[in-house]
Amino acid sequence: MIDSYQASGGREAMLRFGPDNGPIVAIALPLFEEANRLRAFAVAICRALAARGLAAMLPDLPGQGESLLPLERCSILDIADGFDCAIKDAWNADRRCYGVALRSGALLDKLALLDGRWHFAPQNGPSLMRDLKRIKQASQPHIKLAETDWYFDPKAPDDQPAPPVEIAGNLISTALLTDLSRSTPWTSEDGGIVRTVRLDTDPAAADRHVPGTPLWRRAEPGNDLPLAQLLADDIADWIAACER
């Protein structure tokens, strides 16, 4: 079902799946271009969860997806606040709400009051910044980017706000990029229940490693339906254990 929610900067679109009662899963897509590559995959997870009797929501966050709020006007807090706003109706209805974050979406669930957090291949801010720098450098191979603060325009006047930087067609504020450079996902040390799942090709620590395709590395959007089903099983089993 196509729905919407009220964020601080205006109404944002949201897809809903599954029953209108019981616990609900809120999915945070990754930032920027990876969101496009993983959106169909996230929808497949939502549909698989609905088939298992679990409700799911997939919100467009401020500055992302079909949002009318320009990305260059967004800070990381604005985007994270959007995720928090997206789940408020669930809280008002006394429904337990669990966050599912894909990749850098794990940087966006930190303001939300969740009953648990489930992260798939979580990416921290410094890692995302390295990816963005590689993309920016590839777009201007004859101009060497600075080692640090590479996203600031050295020709910009010092007495004016720093202009946004264009990366892969996205205009991103320097404030957002600065925030990303020191942002990390929520962990169990921060409190609450956190489960981390990674692909079996990823050596980083996780509660579980699974076979599958790193869709975020593809040049075009794709899908991996067996992986979506596998992750939906893991999420459903995890929520059932949390609900006991």
C-alpha cells in the first residue's frame, strides 16, 4: 500500500506491507546511489516478511528517494529524524517497532525509539566517505583531491557558506559529509538489542554470515530473491525471539 508520513520538512512517501496489527518492521535504505540499487531488494524483503505475517514499512527519507526536500539542504540529523518520524504512527498505535537497516541505513536509525535493530552489511561513515571520494575522484581524474576535507571547494569565499559538492549527480552539503566522516552504526554497547548479518564474503564480525550477492556493488539496480527470503526468515525468527 502506498502511504505517507509527516516529517519535519513536509510529507514523505512510504510503502506499507502486511497486516495492520502486531509488530512492524521499518526499513532504512542506504544513503545516496546505493538506495537505488537496493530498493527492489528491500521491497522483496518487505513482501517476504508480509508472507510471514509481519508488517513492514519502507519510508522515503528526507532528501532521499522521491523526497521533495533537496538533499543539499539536509543534514544527517534531518535524514535520521525522518526515520524517527516514519515510525511514530506505529508507536501511537502501541505497536512494537523493529528497525531493519541496509548498509549505510545503519547510520539513520539512531534517533528512533526501536524495540530492536537488525543491520545487514552495515557500513560506517568513514567507509562511505571513502566510496564517495573514489566516485568524485573518478569524475575528475585530472584534479587530485585533498587527503582530508576533499569535499570543500578551495576556491569558495571564506566569508560565505560552503557550497554543496556534486557526487554522482547528487548535490551533498559539506555539513552532511562532515557528519558522515565521524558517524558509526548503533551497537549493543549503545543499548538495546542489535543483530548484525553480513555476506559470507565479508570478514567483519557479525552474528551470522550468509551467502548472497553484494547488490550495492553492481552498476545497475538488481535483486537477489533467495537472499531476500533468507534475510526475511532471519528477521522473522529474530523478532519472534525478541517478542518472547
